[in-house]
Amino acid sequence: MLIGHQQPDFLLAVEGLTVSFDGFKAVNDLSFYVEENEIRVIIGPNGAGKTTVLDLICGKTKATAGAIHFRGKDLTKMKENQIVQAGVGRKFQTPSIYEDLTVFENLEISYPQGRSVFGALSFQRTPAVRERVEEVAEAIFLKDKLGMSADLLSHGQKQWLEIGMLLIQDPDLLMLDEPVAGMSVSERIKTAELLHTIIKDRSVLVIEHDMKFVEDIAHKVTVLHQGQILSEGTMETVKNDPKVIEVYLGH
Amino acid sequence: MESPRFLSRTDLLGLAVLALLLVVILPLSLDVFRLNLVAKYLTYAFVALGLVLCWGFGGILSLGQGVFFGLGGYCMAMYLKLEASSVENTKIQSTPGIPDFMDWNQITHIPWFWQPFHSLTLTVIAILVVPAVFAFLIGAAMFKRRVGGVYFAIITQAIAAIMTILIIGQQGYTGGINGITDLRTLKGWDIRPDHAKVVLYFVEVAFLFGCILLALFVRHSKLGRILVAMREKEDRVRFSGYSVANFKIFAFCLAAMFAAVGGAMFTLNVGFMSPSFVGIVPSIEMVIYTAVGGRLSIFGAVYGALLVNFAKTSLSESFPQLWLFGLGALFIAVVLIFPNGLAGIWRDYVQPLFAKLLDRRKPGPGHNGGTLGPVADGAPAE
């Protein structure tokens, strides 16, 4: 049986992935591979199934058919928290943080330790934890807001906090859904800088509309259209693909 | 960033004030009859304490805590009943040596599930383990399937109804609607006279403080913060790498165990156990105690249980028909006007008043420390 085996170079292998909502195939027989330390950007018009692909990988949506292999594990058979523990981190489109907790507590909860019930009971705020939280807070420009309740942050700061929560998880595969959406110009520049530092030494899967940003970071671009791959390759190749110009870039 | 200590200054103050009230003021000012009533009220404080953790922090509303209260209470009652049903005490029965209600129902031998309750050790274990296992089964069945919110509340309520029907229906094994009555001694020590009531009161207060300390520990641990996070954004907690179901099961089991300890103390202090403390109405009343006390406040739970029960006794002594309306009005008032209950009123109105008074006495830089300290401390928690 060779089916399901993939070359070991691939960190993530998505094969024949299909999901159908009441007969509508949001993602249709999709296959793509992400290598270690690769930065892959997924673009495509609205409704192309970009967010659904991330939902499928992180376990939020269950696949109808197909397989997602991450380091030899089939993610389609795992629960959300197991997928996180396997090393996949996800940032949602709208900032998704714990507003009743402080910035410090938000980051601390994301610290990858004490994730079982009794682990959480006996979890200690050791100097190592505190140091790491402060380090991440500094990177996400929130060092002076650690004690602040997270609901008092601005929209952009909430986005940063969520990026920080991912950063402290230290995932091998980082998935970002429109990380600069809804940000002011100055926040955008700062975020781009931040993303440049955190995408080092890991594989990243990004959904983004900002073409300048995409061109700047992408190793490879996948263009989705109606749940299928329209084109894949470097930004240069994709940009000159007549099919892509037709459905997406030309508009 | 200071790490949250297991016992903050506010907690220590809360413990001291509560200890002063329960250990000194009430025993000195009340006669044994009233003190025994307080002991009865306090048994509900255990349940309310569990609900603060499970409902207030974790967002899991259980309308069936009476089930666990009853399980604890019945375990205790079964032990006491077996001890009271010695051959000598029951020699007028057609089968001496078995509980009276079994004899009335033509049962001639003690059924298997009563056997462990000959031993006090096994009884104490059962008081804690039986409700925990039952809560675990319910929790695992519901939370693993991601049943939550209103659906969970309705199911727990249905379980409370089923439990009552079961107890009433199986009269020969459970004592039916009358419950298990005529309890006399615990290891030969008579629980009925006045001095025993006083001792039992203090034992109960000691257990209550044990449970409060445990609740404070859980609340200040990372698990406490995960519960708060879960109440707000359950899905997000999964993507932080936690199994939401396991944390909910834990909170629900702990609440069940607290309720069971309360139930067992109820049986000891009041001297009987019956299905009227198990069903839907008592279960909802328990939620009201928690809501009145402030569902986010561990100490509020105790005061809520005390005050509502005190009001219940005094109102139903003078106007028996009015009590239920009073209770309903109280619940509506809490939901509409004081969503954080007594603890909220304390935090929003009384504490700032104190802070203002203190500030007036020592003006200057103390201003910020005095008002912001407790508020910032309580903001994420309460």
C-alpha cells in the first residue's frame, strides 16, 4: 500500500481534499504540498474556499473526503486540540482572543505547557514562563499593556495579541487568515515587520489579499477558484497565468 | 507581572470575615435551634460554591445539582439508617435488622447496593465517588458531543426529575416520598441532642472552609483562567490546544462533589433525607442562591445561600403563601438589576465607598493604589 505515503520532505500534504456543505463543494478534490520552512500564500476571489481550507487543516471543519498529512499524522482523524499539540497554529480572520483575561493571561494560556486538566491545575508561573511571555509581548508591541484587560485593546492590538498567542505556541506550521485586514496603514507596516520575524524557521500558510504583501513574502502562491486549484507556482508565474488574470487579478 | 497568589489579600480578608461570622458571631448570638437552621442553610453553600466554579467561571449551567446533593445525602442517610436499624431497635418488625421502610414494603433482606453502607469508610468514599462518577458519565456523554448551554441545562433538569421519580417509585429500596427518616447515631454517637448539633455545625463549617480553599485554589490556577476563557470563547480554547470537554467534565465533577458533601452534611444536621431535596425545584433554588450571592464570587455563594434561606424561613414563617413570589421576584431582580449579585453590589458600591473613606483619612498617592488595586485585581476574575 503506497497510497497515503508521501515524500518525507513535505511538512504538509493535502491530498484529494473535498468538503461538501449540503451538496455544495466548497473545496473540491484539492491537493497541494507544503515543504519545511516554506511560505505559501493562498489567494483567490471571494468564495474560492480559502478559509475553508484552513478550517479543514486545523480541524474546525471535517472533510468529506481526502487526507491531510502533517508529519505523517492524518489530521482529518484528529481533534482540534490534538492538531494544535501536533504543531499547527491558526490565526483567525477576526481577532479571536480572550477578552475577559489580561494580555499576560492570554499569552500564558497559549504557552505550550500544562494542557491537560491536572497539568493546568499544577501549572506554575515560573520565571521561564514569565520571561517568554514578556519576550513575546515585546515582539508584538504590547509590553507595556501586559496587565491590561484584553477587551480594552484596539482592533490592531488585538490582532497583534492573537499573533503573539500563536508565536508563544511555537507551531511548526503557522496558518494566518488575512493578518493585516482591518488595520491602519501604520499598523500594517508594523504587522508586516512582525510577520517577517515570526515566519522564520517554520512553514507558513497565509491567506492574503494585499498583493504587495504577498509578493513580498511568498515563496510559492496557490490560486484557488471555486474550491479548486487554478494555478500554482511563484508569484511571477501565477501573475502571468492567463487563467488567473481572467478570474482574479484582472478585476 | 505578579503571579496570582493562591490566597490574595482580598481572599484572606474574605476568609477572616466569614470565619468571624460563622465561628464567632453566629454561634454566640443564636440558640441551638437557630444555629441548626444556619447549618442547614450552609449545606446549600457547598452547592452554590460548586455552581460558582462550574456556572460562574466555566459557563456550564446545571439545573440538576439537587441530584448530587441528594446522592451525597442519601449515601450518608443509608449509613445512618443501617446503624439505626439494629436487630434490637427493630425487633417489632416482621424482619428485624433491616430498615423500617423495607419491612413495610415486604422486603426481607438488605439489597446489594445497601451493603457497602455498613462501613463508615466506604460511606465516606461513596459520598465523594458516587456523585463524581455520575457527573463524569453525564459530562462525558454531553461535553464530548459538544452539547452545552441551554441544552445541557435542560438535560440536567430532566435528570433531576428522573432521579426524583426513581426514588419515589422504588419505595422499598429508598424510603419513597418520605425519604430516609429516623436517623439516630453515627458510630454510636447520638446526632440528635443539642450538643451534637453544635458539634455538627462546627464540623460543617470546617468542611465548608476546606471546600472554599479548594475552590480558591482552582480559581487562581491556570485551570481557573481556562474556565473563564472557555466561558467566553469555547472554540478558541480548542485552538490553544486544550480539550474543552475534559475541562468542563472536571468543573462539573468538582461541583458535583461539593454538592454531595453539602448533601451529606444536610443529612447529619437535619436528621433525614428525602426526594424533596433532589428534584427540579430545589435544583433551581440552588442556582438562585448562587445568582443572588454573585455567580462569580466564591464568598458570595456562601452569603447568597445564607441570606436567601434566611429570607425563606422568615418569610414562610409569617407569610407562607408569599415566599414563592418573593423568590421569583428576587431572581428577576438579580437577573435584571444586579447580574453579579451581592458580590457585585459589594464591589461596585460598598467597596468604592470604603476606598473613599480610607482615602480621605490618608490623602496623597494612596488614591490610585486604593481604588485601582482591587478593581484591576477583580476585573478579569469577576
